[in-house]
Amino acid sequence: MASNSHNNNKENSSSWTPMQNKQFESALALYDQDTPDRWQNIAKVVGDKSAEEVKRHYEILLEDLRHIESGRVPIPSYKSTDNNER
């Protein structure tokens, strides 16, 4: 059973559910960069993630933002949904 827990922890470290991402985002707003033990506090809110995993997720988020802001990521063209058509 311990190996299953280990495998689950490995999977959890690489994949985040939509709910975990929402909890992560909310916790980031609550615990700013000046908060002592920021990553531990955010990890408690998210649950199932360590402080290191939370910090790495944040670093990936920052990297993604840098790519978007630098124009490296093209803006997707979404299909318009015109609710006025009947």
C-alpha cells in the first residue's frame, strides 16, 4: 500500500485538478510574497501537495505568463457565440 501512496504522490506532483488550481489561485491572493511560510500555507489550502510542489507550480505559472506577455504564445481565436441570433 505504501507504494501506491508513493505513486499517487508522484502523480499528484505532476498533475493538478481544476479544483486544486482554483484553490491555488485563491491561496495566492490570500498569502502574498511577504507572508511567512507562504508555500506551506498555500499547500495546506490546496491539500495533497507539498510546499515544494506548490512553489514549483507557481514558478511554472510565472514562466507561462512571461511567454504570454512576450508574445510567444499566440492568442487563440475563439468562435463567437452570438446569443442574439434566434
